Amino acid sequence: MTKLNSKVPKGPIKDKWTIYKDKIDLVNPANKRNIDIIVVGTGLAGGSAAATLAELGYNVKAFAYQDSPRRAHSIAAQGGINAAKNYQGDGDSTYRLFYDTVKGGDYRSREANVYRLAEVSTNIIDQCVAQGVPFARDYGGLLDNRSFGGVLVSRTFYAKGQTGQQLLLGAYSAMNRQIARGKIEMFNRHEMLDVVKVDGKARGIIARNLITGEIERHSAHAVVVASGGYGNVYFLSTNAMGSNATAAWKIHKKGAHFANPCYTQIHPTCIPRSGDYQSKLTLMSESLRNDGRIWVPKSMDDVMAIREGRKKPTELSEDERDYYLERRYPAFGNLVPRDVASRAAKERCDAGYGVNATGEAVYLDFAAAFERYGKEQAKIHNITDASEAKIYELGQAIVEEKYGNLFQMYEKIIDENPYKTPMMIYPAVHYTMGGVWVDYNLMTTIPGCYCIGEANFSDHGANRLGASALMQGLADGYFVLPYTIGDYLSDDIRTGKIPTDTSEFDEAEKEVTERINFFVNNKGTKSVDYFHKKLGKVMWDKAGMSRNATGLNEAMVEIKAIREEFWKEVSVPGTAKEMNLELEKAGRVADFLELGELFAKDALERNESCGGHFREESAEIDGPQKGEAKRNDNDYAYVAAWEYKGEPSEAILHKEELEFKDIELKQRSYK
Ligand SMILES: Cc1cc2nc3c(=O)[nH]c(=O)nc-3n(C[C@H](O)[C@H](O)[C@H](O)COP(=O)(O)OP(=O)(O)OC[C@H]3O[C@@H](n4cnc5c(N)ncnc54)[C@H](O)[C@@H]3O)c2cc1C
């Protein structure tokens, strides 16, 4: 049994971070030059951390499996990044951002971390603007904002539909400055395959050079894992194809606890699945819900007519449409949080109202926005006799300006023009709120091993609000870790270089090499993807949007069977001493096959519905509250951490002591 200690500092929540920073141990600039830090992952979290740590004077070694930090999955982020700047003067504040995030996460996040996140959110925007990130601006030249789900203010900063890419270019240029100074040594196309512990502390990693196949040893005084989320455990997700759990899973197996592994975000606005031979799902940014209205036909006759091609959606009158989110949640309408919107879409489709051939699609319709913006533009340009077509054209131009690249992407994939007919959308796996357990310092349960960004669990509880993952990744990397890690490293100023010719490195390298050799020599009969797809189907069917005890028990048995077959029958062509994508995938899928079972076990133990976890037995039958959190008041900061030793072992449940009880703890309601 491990006792978890969140190390949340004492004091009122709004002062915790300030008091903490004032008291924290520091490393002086001269000593920083003698300290090495490994950062695994150079997406927004790892890239910002690497750049800042190097700027502070530490020697950083940064690792990524892509050929450049610019290709991290963070580049895919479309919609925006939150910050409590209150530029709109619409009542935003640090407290409101904190409150929305905690409430949006069904009171399952660690409040102290979330308050700190809300506090530093404003610094992120200043930092990124200083780096030259081209955030959208309004007519007067000020930074513009839009709204995302689960909030009643506009606090989302954006760069068209490419916010992640622009932020990543900012972090990348900050990193490049340090690479040029020699303060960051960048290891592209390197995959961390194990962490090395010396005297219980993380002191290095074993990495494979993905081009030559060489196995390398790297040492440091601390290791930071920023390896992103594990949504690809479902095979199909909106994540980049390469996103994986290996780095997080390896540290887990060496002693870093996992928390809430089953909390997965199923995003409501994705392009529906088209069939069985698909390897990727595509997100349509949540920002589209600012202007798009979600509906299905009211009558089953219309549903059938649309599916059979006898009617077009545009032929249905307003009366014949069910704008079910606006009907059920009038205050938030189409901008309810993601979990609520996803469950509502599934509910309508399960009831038979899905509008495509598979019955798994609802409409996202911009006709009202075209008209609204068109009329406004006609007024602005003094066009008094604008025809319907002219108004439409004017409105379309505004929508195109805001979301043009998303409309283009939709048309390319679906081959339908979304300016002429409503988009079809359906929920898809998107983000993992669960992850590696970290304390207030972002340190895992392995001393000296930190975890930041999507890979950790702390800030989003059971459901992440839109545009808050980029905020968290950059908060962790630019503003939190660079402080907290100094507190730990201040004990290491006399340690000196960590040698790599030790038994600990020998042992870790041996394990990694043996596994690689197994894969290339196994000569089984089935491809890696065969097993990944099989796992994904079990995960989606039995541990997906809605879950029940029978299905979860079956999932655990089935995943175990897939894992056993995998180790007998997996086939990896090629050799270990070359670039070998199948070999890379084999290692990652092997880890997913363990994580998947733990995931199902966590979901089974969690007899409740909350956020992305919709437990069928505990859901209410009808009404706006359907599937909302079932929570007892003492339970809101509950963390489940698990140890995995081949077989899932007993859960270690831990209730954290919280001092902040100000939040009115009531069932979340978006009526
Ligand atoms: C389509 C899409 C759109 C999104 N849009 C938004 C949005 O608008 N706003 C928002 O807030 N969030 C959004 N998100 C979520 C957000 O993009 C991610 O949560 C965030 O970018 C994750 O950043 P990260 O730095 O933690 O991880 P990543 O960007 O995934 O970076 C992971 C890094 O780790 C490296 N890595 C991983 N494993 C290893 C290993 N074993 N060895 C070496 N290197 C390794 C990778 O090479 C990479 O550099 C979106 C997500 C998706 C899927």
C-alpha cells in the first residue's frame, strides 16, 4: 500500500501558489549549470518546459519520436486556449475560470492545482504574444475571444482553427534559441523505452534511436515525462496516429501510480465513422458550436427519408427539427460541456434518430449563423435591398473567416459542401483526463520523475472543458514545473554527473533489448494492427461512452485473451537495427494491451456516472440531469491510483485532505 501525499500547501486557495513560491528552495544560477534534466516529449507541455528550464540555466536533453518538435500532436489543436483575461468585460475572473474548470470536471480535479492553473493562465497569453503567436484580433486590433462549452463567458484565445500549431511554433522557437546556445540537446526520432532508477530516484532513460535502431543510455538528475494522452488505446480516436502511452506506462511499471485511467473524453463534434477500414477519426473543433446548431429530425419518417436519400436536411422546416441541446439545456444551449453534448447525441442516435447510414450522426447546422452574420454585414455595408442569396453570401464569408480551414477539411473528407448542407457529426475518443498521478509539484510517485501536460491527471477531473488542455500544458511547462523542480534539484547541487555505466542502466537496457529482440524474432502470423483494432473494439464497445459492470468484466477477460494471443502471434517484419515502424508500433500496442485492462478495472470499480464516464446502472432515466455525476459530498476529490504487476491488483484509494470548501457542492446542472 502506498500512501499518496498531494503536498498541497496550506493556506487559502487563492494564496497557496504565491506563498509556496515564496518559500520554495531555489538552485542558484551557477549550480543550475551543473544539473541535467531529461524532458521526454516536446509538444506544448514538454517544449515549453524544455525551453524554460534551459533559459533558467539547466542542461536539458529533450526527446521526441517525431522528426521535429513541430510535429507533436499538439499541432492538431484547433479551437483555442483559455485565459482569464476578461478582455471582453463579460464577468470573467481567475475564480470563475477555476470554478468552471472544477465544475466542468464534475468536482474530480484537485482544486489547488486548478486554481494555480487559472492564476497563471493570463501569463501564458502574454508569453505567447511576446513570442509572436498570431492570435486572432478584433476590428480594433485587440486580442479576440470566443466561447467554449460549459462556460458563460468568452475567454478562449485562438488563431483561426490552428491554435495548437501557432502555439507550438512559439514554443519551438523558444526551444530553438536554447538549442542554438547549446542548453538544449535535442534528440529527434528517439523513443524513450524505459526510465532508470538509482537509489529509488529517476536518474535517466533508455531510448532507441528510431533511425539506426541503436539503444542509448541517457542520465540526468531528473526526468520529466510530457508524452501526451493515451486515447489511441481505442485504436480509433482524434489523436495523432503516433500518440501512445509507452513513456507513461513505463514509468508506471517502475512505480509511478496512475490515477483515474478510465476518464476519457469523448468529443461531441467529430466526423462520423465511415466503416470498418478506417484508422483515424477527425475532430471538428468545438469552437464550431459557437455558431452551429445541433439537431436531428423530430419524426422518424424524416429520419428514414434522409437516410434513404428521399429528402435533404435543408428541406426540413424549423418545426420539423429537434434542436435537442437547446431544448434540454436552454441556458447553455449548444455550448454545454463536451460530456453532456456527447451523451445527448448518443441518446438521440440510440433512440433511432441518427441521420446517416450507420445511424450514428447528428447535424451541425450553420444556416442560422449565415443569416445572422449576413444581415449584420448588409447593415454595415449599407446594403438595404439585400436578397436572401446576398445575405447568405455575406454571412458565409464571415463564417469562412472564422472556421474556413475546418469547413475545407470537412468537405475533403466527406465530399459534401458544409456551406450548402449541414455537417454531420458524432462523438469520438479525444482526450484522456486520467493519467500519471502527480503531486502539487507535478512529481510522480517516483522521486525525481515529473509528469506534465495531457500525460498527467490532475487538472481536469472527469471531464476537460474545451481549450483548457493547451492552457494546462503551457502552464505546466512555462510557469509551474520550472519552479517546483528547483525545490527537488536543490538537493542535487553536489551530486555531479550521473554515470551510465552502472548496474541499474545495464538492467534497464537488457530488458529493453530483450523485448525488441522478441518482437523481431517472434515471426507470428498476425500484424500489430490486427491486435490494436481488436483491443479498440473491446474498448469502444465495453469501456466506451457508456459502461456497465457486465461489459467491463467481459472487457477485462477479452483484453487479457488478446494480450495472450499478441505475445504468441504478433509478427514484426524487418530488423531491430534499422528504421522499423512496425517494431515501434508493437511496443506501443503491447503497452496499450496492459493499460486497457487497467482502464476497464478502474471503470468497473467506479460505480458512478460522471464526466466522460457514463455508467449505465447509475444513470437517471430522463430529463436534463441524465447521466450527470452521482457524487457524495465527501467524495469530490477522490483519486484512484493503481499498481499494475502483470495482473491488476487491489485499488489503492485515497481521499485527499482539502482545505477549500468554498465551492457549493451540488450536482452539476446545465439547465
Ligand atoms: C484534434 C485535436 C484538437 C484539439 N484541440 C484543442 C484545442 O483547441 N484546445 C485545447 O486546449 N486542446 C485541444 N486538444 C487537446 C490538446 O491538443 C492536447 O491535450 C495537447 O496538445 C497535449 O499536449 P502535450 O504536450 O501534453 O502532448 P503532445 O502534443 O501529444 O506531445 C507528446 C510529445 O511526447 C513525445 N513522446 C511521446 N512518447 C514518447 C516516447 N516514448 N519517447 C520520446 N518521445 C515521446 C512526442 O514525440 C511528442 O513530442 C485537441 C486534441 C486533438 C486530438
